[in-house]
Amino acid sequence: MAYTRKQIITFVSIVYLIFATALAGYASFRANSLSIPIPRVLSFFTTVLPVLAGLVLETAYDLTRRQERRERIPRGQTPRPPLIIIANTIIFIYSTVVITLLGTHAAPPSGLDCSLRNRWQRLYTTKDEEAVRVIQNAFNCCGLLNSHDRAWPFPDRSHDAYSCENAFGRTVGCIKPWKAEEQNMAGILMGVVGLVFVWQFAIIVFPQHTPWLRRALPDRVSRLFIDEEQGTTNNSRRRAIDYLPNFNRYSDRVAAEPSDSEEEEHAPERAVDEGIQHVRNALPDPSQEEERPHPAIENDWSRN
């Protein structure tokens, strides 16, 4: 079964975008489970970006192809399709905004301390034991700045500020590994946006400049790219060959003889053609007249 270039590109794009979505989903889940101060709305927009970009761009290409078929324009000959330009512009603006906001959670490291402290203080104030316990267990630490800075178990009548250090033997605070994890998750989400940029660039540019891609692919797949660029496929070639007359093919069909009505209809034309042929035969050929030797003219003066 032969696959068209569109089917191959669509399959590769689906796998690629699913991988990018899964990567963003992992980073978002990790950031939420560790209470990293990356807004959930931002991580959600990053997670849906690959799917949204694929749907928007594919819809724009499909609408452009329908317009080309409706106006009977050869495929790919529409100069600067407006729908594709609009779709790419939307994806580009969306991605730029997302990656800019994610950059504030990746660098500079000193600028992340404030948001981490505020997040820990809110967890401590609301007595969110589960969230603090998950952070401390994940990084094998106690408290924020040090092992007795607002650590869980929270101080009460049966626990003091050193309860976590005494119970688990942990002597370091959580701010450094927590900050590093925020940078890692922000970096992964930024990488997802970068993957969408690369995919978008490949979809726009590579179909127009694919010699290196054809050399890298197997011959069968490479021929599909060449056939579609030339507007032909194996089926169209086969149909074109079938249309060629085959004089050696045996057929038991008897050629239909012209009917009397057809003979009467073309009789005047044949009569005129025969008359013209008779006239041509009656008149001498000018070329033969020129080649015919002329008799020698005797000079009467020389005879005397």
C-alpha cells in the first residue's frame, strides 16, 4: 500500500506533537505536585499548545486546499495563502507569549527566591501539611531556608521547630533543590514551545526545500515526494499509460462500418477532395517544368 506525502507528514506530525504534549503534561504534573510557583494556567496553555498548533495549522491548510479546488487553482500555487499566514501568526504570537512568561520562572535564579518564599509561607499559613510533606520527602530536606524554618511537622503543643530534623535526620533546607526543580520544569515547558517552533518551521519550509530529505529517506518514500511535487502519482502514471493506444493488443471486436447516413453526410466533402486531386493531376508540376531541358535555338546568322 502506497502512502502519500501528506499521510506521511501527518503521521510524523501527530507522533511529534503527542510527544511534545506528553512532555509538557509531565512537567505540569510535576510542578503542580511539588507546589512550584508556576501558574497552572501557564502550564495548561503550554500543554495544549502542540495540539492547538496542529489543529489550527491543519485546518488552515485544508481550507486552502478546498479554496484551490473550488477555484481550480493547481495545488500549492496560491500565492501567500492568507489562512495559512494567519494560522502561523496566531501560533507564533501564542508561543512567544508563553515562552516569555515561562522564562521568568527559569532565570535569573536570584529572582526566584521571592516567589518560592511566598509560596512556602502560604502553605505554612494555611497548614497545608500534605504539600509541605511532599516537598520535603521529594528533596530529602526540612523547612525552607534551613531544617527548622517553618518545617513540617508544624510546631504545636507536641512538636517544636526541630521536630522534622529530629524525626528524619535531615539538616538542609528545601529552597535550593526546590528552586532547581522550578528551573528544570520551566526549562522543559520552554523546550516544548521550542519543539512547536521547530515543527512549525519544518511544515512551512521543508516541503519547498526537501532535496536533503529525499536523499535521507528510502527510495520508495523519496519517490512519493517527487511524484507529489510534480503532480503525479503511481495511479496517475498508470492511468496515463492505459490511455495510450496499444496496437499489438488483440481484440475480437469488429470495427464498425460507417452507416449510409454518415456516407451521405460526408459525400460532398469527398467529391470536392476528389475534384481538387484531379485538377492537380491535370496541371503540370512547376518543379518539373523548371527541370525540363529547353531545346537549343539555332542561330540563323550562323547557318548562313
